Amino acid sequence: MEYITLINSGEVKCENMSFETSSVAQQASSGTPKTNTPHSPTRNNTEKKRTHHCSECGKIFHHQSSLQRHQRIHTGEKPYCCSECGRGFTLQSVLQRHQLIHTGEKPHQCSDCGKSFRDKRTFRAHQRVHTGEKPYGCSECGKSFSQRNNLQLHQRIHTGERPYYCSECGKNFRDVRDFESHQRVHTGEKPYQCSECGKRFSDRGNLKAHVRIHTGEKPYRCSECGKSFSQLSHLQLHHSVHTGEKPYQCSECGKSFNRQSNFQVHWRTHTGERPYSCSECGKSFNQQNGLERHQLIHTGEKPYQCSECGRNFRHAHTLKTHKCTSFPLEFGGTIEVDPS
């Protein structure tokens, strides 16, 4: 028998099912209930006792349906497609949340700061920013998190699990967001565009950080010295100035780093690895931001504009130098005094 499942996006899923007549079905039609005995447990109890193992990573699930959903991580299957943009998803619930992007609907509003959210789960997680609540604790190291998925992601540090595999270069990832962002290195896709200057990004977080160049917003403040930053990663890096901590040491030359990402970039100086290649000229780089800066040569784009004179610059550091030399009183440059 064929049945059809209708999804809110307009997508239609068809699946084939075969039905067998069981004694339970016969009793239902006759109106005679069946009494369960200790030797014939109910179907639900049997389901709970069963364990289903993933043949790829060994993870265990209580229900076959949960295993099937999980296996899409390994197969890359995304059966739920958005009728607006064609993007695929592994879960119907994720598709439904995604569709709110197209409708613009954000039904959940925070009474503390007025910020609105598309889905209730994100809204509840946001509220913990105000309350400081971190209900999810790691049993290994005691670190606490405001969101369950952040705890699950953190636990992979202890287990070493990296379930997301890139078939292009063989690299593995702990987080699906990092995996999807990495894949765009190979495809060159940049779906996130700045409405101010038109610059495009492969990662939503990079776009948000970039927008703060235009707004001047620096929401991350150091509790030690009061210095503010536009990105959380910059604040975390700054903290090491106060602590002096550099936990990542290079086994080749002994140099230490306060961030793993900086250590990984440094390590490429020993290996010679340059994984980021320009699709225009083939030039390779050991850092993604080096590739992005280089690509501005081909596009001619100059996204950094001086607020004083309107002149545009290709790089942020060039704009900063321009401001300090051309407008020293406003931006803290030096002034040469005529001795005469």
C-alpha cells in the first residue's frame, strides 16, 4: 500500500508500506481485547528494551527511527527540501524552523531586551543569557552550559568523536555547523551577504562579525580592564593577556600559543600545507582569511569606508592607518610639530 506524507513546505514524501494482519488487528475488529501475559510483553515494552547500533560509529539508540535519523549524518541524506530555496535538511522539524527565514516570522520575543526569535528552543536558550543559568553540566570535567547541544558538542572533546566527515579532503569535524562551513571552502559558496557593502561570506557568524564594522558595535567587554571587542573570539584571545596562559605548544619548535586555531595555522609553516586555494588564479593560502583578502584583488571590492572622507579601502588595517595619518586628532595618530 502506498501512503503520502504532506510536509508544510509543500514537499510530498511517498513511501511504500506493507501491512500484515495480526491477531491484535483481528481482535480490534472483533472488539475483543487481548490480555498481556508475562510471556507476551506489549510492543511498546519490547521497543524500549531493544537497542539499535549504528554500524558507522557504534552509537546506540532505543528506537529504529532514531537510528535512521542519526544515520543521515553519515550518508549525507537530506530528504526534507525547502520549496523556496531548495535547501535540504535531515529532519522535518529543522525544515520547518528554516522556513521562518523566508516568512520573516519571529514569534518569540524576550521581555528583557526585546530581541525576537524564530523558534522557542533558541528563545529559551537566549533567556539564560539574562539569568546566567547553566543547567547542563559535563560529568567529565564539571564545565556547565546553558544549552544541551553545547554540552553534547563539548563532550566530544573527551570522547574524541568527530562524526562529520568531508569526502573531499578527509577532514573530520565535531560540529555539523563547522562541517557545513568547511564544505564551502571546496564549493566556494558564500550564501551570506552584507546589506551595507554587498560583501559575501561562507559563514553566518563571519557576516555578523563583519556587520559590526559598519555599526561600530563591540558587545564583548573584558571584566578585567574594560576593553570591548566586536567578536567573542577576540575577547577570549584578549583574556590570555591577563592570564598569560598558552596551552598549545608546537612539538617542532617549542613555540606556544593561547589558541588552538593559531597553533594550527602555525603548524602549517612546518608542514607547508595551504588548503585554501583561489578559484580565479590558483594561488594557495594557509589561512582562509588570507584567501578572502586575496580575492578582493580579483573582485575589486573595497568594503572598508572612511567615515570622515568617504574613501574606500580593501583592508581594515589600511583604513585604520589612513584614519590615524589623515585625521590624527580624531583617531589618535601623531602630529609633527614645526620647531620654528
